Amino acid sequence: MVDNSLCFLSGYDVNLSAPQPTSYDIQFSAFGIPVRISVYFWITAFLLGYQFGQAFSRGDVGTSDPRVVVIAIAVIFLSILIHELGHAMFMRWYGFSPQITLYHFGGLASYDPGFSPHGASYRRAGNSTWARITISIAGPLAGFCFAGLTFLILVGAGYLSGRPPLALELLRPGNEVLGAGTHAIRALVWIILFINIGWGVLNLLPVYPLDGGQIARELFLWFNRVNGLQYSLYASMAFAGLVILFGANFGDSFLVIMFALLAMGNYQQLSGGNSFGGRPW
């Protein structure tokens, strides 16, 4: 499913925890933060990359451009890693030891909120409302900065023709905004902007446990410590319902299924199931 319907969930855990480590996982450190890439991440990235390849295919309907598939997998990996690093950097700023997992649902930046490790680079009041809001918004903001940097590079390299376009115009596949450039460059630019702007905006919707839902929850609790959690879940389900209606109206089955699952998780938590667990990003 392509054209404003693709999304790879990142920054949070949707009822399912990250998979257990396997011998096929890739592990490394990024800016001193442990990163683990589950083998399942590549499977989902390939499926999404194949759909991006179909969107840019020059052949028959149903075919997928293999070059675009490879480009899309690389951009998906880099974009989700940047998103999670945004969360993780601010976790470390507030004195915690974060770790990042890329898995089949996208990415998860997590930390143990019960202690502040010895030797952490930065120490702040990480358990405050505004600290948690900062951590939540840092992921999408990192993606927006990556998209902005891409846009500036395009301007400097002379790939943009005509008047400066709106981001939404750049998000439309097959647009004529880009001037000179190969098919691969057009695909690369569109995928970078679509993932980091489109998915970033979707992630900021006030639906728990998306980043926007995390922010909304903290604000509700800030205004009402007694019933704020309950009110935030009601609001989350209401917004999820609106997205479901939007997706159904435009025939976007992905949005319908995704936000139906999120709404069900919210309902379970209201019912006392606490299905989401701690405070994942």
C-alpha cells in the first residue's frame, strides 16, 4: 500500500514487546547508545520497500523497481534510527542509559526509569512532565530536521526548479518539482521526505502510544493528576476513531487496521489491562 498510507511504527511499543535477541541480529553502538537490529526488521523493511518500488515502477502494473526497493530499505533504516536517536539522546540528557531496538514494528528507544546510572554524560530531572514530553517530541523532531537538511541539500545542488515548493507537493510521487535528476534521485528524495515528514506527522497524532499520545497523556496528567490518565485514553480513542473514519473514507485499509488496534489497546488499558506496560518511546 503506497501513496500516503505507508507507515512503519517507531518510538513506542504497540502491545508487543521487542523480540528476543537472536544470533542473526546486528548490534552496534551509535553515539555511545547500544543499537540492536532484529532480523525481523529487515523483513518488514523489504515489504515496505517493495511497495515503494511499485510506486516508482516504470514497467507493468504490479512490478517493483529493484533499485527503489534497495533505496527504500536504506532510507527506512536510517530514518527510523534517526527518529530513535532523537528520543535516546534526550533520555541520556536527562541522566538515563537508553538503548535502541529496530524490529518488525519499527523502532523502540527505551530506558530503565528507576535509576540514574553512574557515569552518565548528563543528569537532569528526567521524571518530570516536561522532560517526558521533550523525550517524546524529540523523535519526530529529529526526522523533521533530517527532511529539512535534505531539502537544503536539494536547493544547494540545484535540483529544485521553479518557486520553492510546499512540503506536501514534494510528498506527491511523480511530482515535477525536482528539476534535473535521475529516476533514482527522485525516488530517494521522495522516500526521505515522505517517511520523515509523513510518518512523523502521523506519529504526533494524540493517539496512545504514539509519540503524540505520550505527549497528550502527560498534558492531561499535568492538568488533572486524578483522572488525567482516563481522560487521555478517552481522547486517544476518539482521535483513533476519526482516523479510522478517514481511512475508511479514502479506502486506506492500513490506517483502519492500525488505528483500530491502537484503539483496542487503549480500551484494554481503560479496562484495567494496562496492556502497554511502562513508558516506551
